[in-house]
Amino acid sequence: QGEGKLREAKLILVGDGASVKTSLQKRLLNAEAALPAEDTRTRGIEIQDWEFKDGFLAHILDFGGQDVYYLRYIVFF
């Protein structure tokens, strides 16, 4: 049926809690975005799409850094 280029990627942010993963995600999407408050935590996974000018799309997966999430998600990947 023809061929085409898949212009997508996944950017997976993992690390310890409070290691600025969510701040990085927010600033990649909008350089002027306010950073999250220190007392807020990512629960589970937050997924955002980052679109580039030339039709390229990156799916940003921001994983919660708390220890309780590590084993649960590692089993599925």
C-alpha cells in the first residue's frame, strides 16, 4: 500500500522523585511555562505530545518517581 515515514518518537522521563522530570517536560513544551510546585508529585504516568514544525511528533512519558511505582511499571515494560 505504499510506504511512508513515521515521524514519531517517544521520550521517556524516569528517575528519582523530585529530580525535575515534570519541570523538564513542561519547559520542553513551553519555554515560558510555570514550573510545578514543590509539593506536587506525578502520580503514575503523564503523557504529553510535543509537535515540531516539520511534522515530527514526540510523545513525552513522564513517570512518577516514587518508589511505589517502580516495580509496577517495570513488570509491564
